[in-house]
Amino acid sequence: MIKISEQLRKYFVIISILSIAFITITSNISINYFFSDYIRDSRSRDDLKVVQYVERVYSDYKELNSHSLMNIMHYAFSEDVVIQIRDKNNNISWNSSTFGIMYGMVDEYSSDEGKFSFRSYPLTYNNSQIGTIDVGRPKSIISNIEDEKFLITINSIFAIASILTLIIAFRSSNSISKKFLNPIYVIKENAKLIEQGKYKNLKEVETNTVELYELSISVKELAERLNSQESLRKRMTTDIAHELRTPLAAIQSHIEAFLDGVWEPNDEKLSVIHGEIIRLTKLINELSELSIVEDDEINLKLSNVDISSTLNNIIESYEPMFLDKNINIDKNIQNDVNFMGDIDYLKRIFVNIISNAIKYTNENGSVSVSLEQIKDKIKIIVKDTGIGIPKEDLKYIFERFYRSDLSRNRHTGGTGIGLTITKALVEAHGGTIKIDSEVGKGTNVIVEFNR
């Protein structure tokens, strides 16, 4: 394993080396290419000057004699070229290098004509061609000291620039990687704090990088959710303890009274014990239903369900509760709305929503239930004029064990998993559930299914 800082530094240096190598190679190729063109053009111009000089000397002396040839040989030596003069039959009549060797001005090695390339030009006098001039120059483009110095200087500059770039890259990689990695290190520390359960001690992440900022926000939200789950679990423990303690205390007191002979067992006393046992059984059943949410997949027994009649039947079964609290029920249910779903789970969804509406609606309130099909969408809306849900609690309303109401009284108490199970069952049917609420004004529950 290697640290990310060292990994970044290594990549930074490798990229710098590759960039330098690419720039150096391409620059050398470009310089050599254009420099070679420049040298060729320059040689062509210089060749014309050589031809013009030879023609001028010939014109001055009217012939090629020892004096004129000596002048041409001196000129060839000064220009570092080889001059050959051919007659009209294309035979070499004079060569500057051979002439130079005769007079000891050019050594045999430097006059090796195999190292030269020749270009031929017409030799004219009085507007008529009297022969041909061959101008020979070294085959290598870099033929003189100045050219070599120029290329050596250019390559030296590239070499120095490469070394300086590597030094800068290596030194700057530390500061650059540190600046980039600091937010990651803070996020790492925050993750460790979450691991230790210190959800409220997270540090702020300062970064301009979008991905790191989004990651830090996700980690922060994860900490908040875990913190809320921890609070919910603690509160749930207290709630369950309370819910268990009350019926058990009642059962214990009744049985002790029977044993002490204070009370005689009769139908009334036994019915109280029976009621408390039913409460305990209901609580245990609700907790066991949590396995529905914990399961990765909910197995649906699909069939064609008449949602219209299902809703009507459920509402009718709750009529005694509506009458008991004098709650007005308003139905707006479209007929013959069918849906492929699990009838038992769909009933549980509607029962949970409608029972909550009754539970949290005060006396003389109202509850409305609507069902309509719009194209391939089935929408069920349950509205109540109940106590409502605080805005800050809405985002947690589907969390397991969460209850906005902390009173824990017998009318609104419970385990806080009803809506969690409802949401799981709705989503298992490919639907969505949404809750809008305002304290003191009521709650709207909106369920949508795709046909």
C-alpha cells in the first residue's frame, strides 16, 4: 500500500518528465526541420553568389588563367565550398580542391569530395553559356561551427529547463498535493469520528472541489442520520419499556391481589388482565413486523385488486371510530379502479394511513379519502384536520421508531414503525408515498401507483 500523497507526487513527476520529453523532442524536430530548410535556402543564395563571382572573375580576366583561378580558389576556400568548372563537353577542366592541394592550401582529408554534394549552374559570358560551374558543399546540414553552436545552445537550454522543471515539479508537488488532500484528510477524520459515534464533533471541510464538497456533505448528512437513528433507538427503548411496564404492572397487581385473597377472580377482573395481555401481544406483533422493512425483498402475491372496493370496505370498518370522535368522513372514490398488487399488503397500507388520520384528528374534525386514476397513474390522498407534524420532523417521519408525538399516551402511542412499514410496502409495489403537514392544520398523505 502507498499513501495517496506519494502516489500523487509520483504521478506529478512522471507527467512532468513525459511533458518535458515530448516538448524537447518535438521542438528539436521542428527546429531541425525549419533550420534545415533555412540552411538549404541560404546555400542556394550563396551558390548564386559563387556563380556570380566566378563569372565576374572570368569577365575581368577574359579567360581562366592562373591568376583568375587563384582568385576563385581563394574564394572557394573562404566560403568553405568546392568549385568545379566544366567545359562545354561536360568535362571537369578545373577543381578548387585539387588546385588547393597543389599549392598546399588545402589538405587531402578536408578536400575529400565524397563528403560534398554538388549543384550545377551554367557559366555564362556575354549572354552565352561557355561551360558549367559545380558548387560543392558538405552533405551535412550542420557544417560549420556557428550552426553547431546554435543547436548545442538550444539543446542546452532544453536540458536546463528540463532539470529546473523537474526540481519545481518535485518541490511543488508537496504543496499542491497537500492543498488537494487536506479536505480528504478532514473527511477521513470525520469518518473516524462517525465510527466512534461522535456524530456532533465533525469538522468543517473547506474545499473548492465539487466532488469533495459533495462527499463532505454526504458524510455530514450520514452523521446526522446516524445520530438521529441513535436518538430514536434510545427513545424507542424508553417507549417500549414504558409500553411493557404499564400492562405488566397491571397484570402483576391483579395476580398479587388474587394470591393475597384481596380480590376474588371474576369475569371483570380477568377481562382486565386479558385486555393487558392483548396490548402486550399487539406490541410484540408490531415489533415482529419490522422484519418486513429489514428484508431486502418483499415477496408480493400479485392479483388483480379492486382498490375502489378495498378502500370503501376499510372506511366502513372504521365508521364506529369516526362516530366515537364525531369525525366527519368525506369520500371521493372513483369506481372500478383496479391494480395488480398484493391484497393483504395493500390493505395494510390503507389501514395504517386511515388509522393514523383518525388517531391524530381531534373530536369534531374531518378526514377525507380520495381515489382517482389519471391515465396510468393511481393516486390516493388521505387528508385530515388533525394535530399536524412539525416541519423539522417531516424528513424523519418514515424512519423506524420515529414518533413526532412524545406524549406516549394510549391514544397516540405506538412503536413508531407503522409509517416505516407503509413506505416499504408502497415502494415494493413500485409506488411512492409523500406526506405534507402543518402543525395545527392537519396532514395530507399522498400515495401514487403506476398501473
